[in-house]
Amino acid sequence: MQTRPRPTPALSIGDLIWQAFFSPAEGLSNAARQQPIGWAIAFIVVIPFIYALVAWTPHKSFFDAPWKDALLVAVIASLSFLIYSAAIHWISRLLGGQGSYLGLFSALGFAFIPPALFHFLIVNLTKPMGDFGGVLKGLGDIGSFVWGLVLEVIAVREAHGLSTLRAIGVLVIFWGVIFGLLILLSDLLGRLLALFILLDRIPILAMFCILLAILALTLWLPWLPGRR
């Protein structure tokens, strides 16, 4: 008599985070399979909020209180992540990906943790070191950026069952489109930046967040549970 294979037990959030650091292919594959959406959202919101709160300085502030700046950063980071993850999912499907959007969202959320925490530590550890600390911070920035790209490629590959080359292609297409749009719209963006500097920043920031929200919903809604 043939026995049915036992389902793979769900891992704890601590185990998933540990694997994201030290065994990323396995960890991000498990995150895509388990789909801990709530935790992925929490990481995307809380980590930028804490980072902005700690890094707050009065002369770089939009508002008069650090928590207001941190809240703005968390909102923009969350909306940007929704847009990014949905766009990556669309491109992955076009290149033959078979995974779900929620699986990719979860994998990308956990892929965000290691480089973000590493960058946070580097910034705070190098602050008292003067010029030498500035050099170390620059190297740390490069390292966290490259680490983040590698983890994103792994997340796309594991969540959608793509080859490594196709997963790289997904990110190349996305950033190629972004840079192309920036070049095409450079004049318009320059005028908007000048307007932002001249006028009251608060209404313009609110409009920017609303536009991000509309774009996020447009890209994200087709991948809600129950849809492809």
C-alpha cells in the first residue's frame, strides 16, 4: 500500500528570518510557500519607520517631529513596495513564471530583512568614526545594495520557479523601464522638483502619496487572493 507524502511542516517566523540570512534559497522558497503576508507587510512598514526615526535630524526634516518624518517614510516605502512587487510579478508571469503574487510578495518581504538590518547597523556603527567611518559606510552601502539584489533574484526565482538567468532578466527589465521613464520624463520631473521646493511641501507630498496609492492599487488588485 502506497503511503501519501507528509506535508512539509510550516516553519516559524524566526526560522524563516534565520534562513533568509544564512540559507536564502531555502528560506525564501519556504516564505513563498507559507505566504506569511502579515509578517512581510510588518517588515516593510516597521523597518523603514525605525530607520527613519533613528536617522532623523532637524535640518533634513520635512516635519517638526521625528515620528512624522518616519511615518511619511513608512507610507512611501509601503506603497513603493506594493508597486514594485506587483510589477515584478507581472514581468515574471510574462517570462514564464508560475507562482502566485502572494508567494512572491512574501518572499520579497523576507528578502528585504537582511540587507536592511545590515545597512542599519553599518550606519549606526560608523557614525562616531569620522572620515574613516564614512568610507566604511560607503562600502557597507555597496555591500547591502548588492546583497539586496542577490536576495531579490533568489526570491523571484524561488517564488516563480524561474531559472536564475530569467529571474535576473525580470529585474533588468523592471529597472530598464524605470530608468527609461526617468530619462523620458526628466524635464517634467525637474519642473515638479522645482515646484516642490518653491511651494508648501505638505500638499505636494500628500498628492505624491495619493498617486503612489492609485498606481499601487492598479498593479496590485489583479493579484489579490482568488485571482491569478
